Amino acid sequence: MSGLLLLIPIALGMGLIGLIAFLWAARSGQFDDPDGAATRILVDEDRPLPPSENHDSEE
């Protein structure tokens, strides 16, 4: 029984810390674009490199 007197406040404190962390993340915009990262990998925005003026292999 004395163990519960210690464990219950610890569990409630950890739950409160988790709730505060979630609210901070939600207010700071961490969950604004959940699909953006998933579709960003599918978009190919690579630009070709400009032609190099140093043609060391052609000399």
C-alpha cells in the first residue's frame, strides 16, 4: 500500500509532463503539415548542374 502512495503521484506527474509536451508541440506548429513529409520525397526538384568550364579530362 505504501508503494502506491509513491507510484500514483509519479505517474500523474509523468502524465502531466506528457500533456504539457503535447500542448507545446501543437502550439508550435509541429502537427501543421503531417502529409508534407510523406509526399515531399515523391517530388523531384533536382536541377541539373551547370556545364563545367574546367574540362580536365578532355585535355
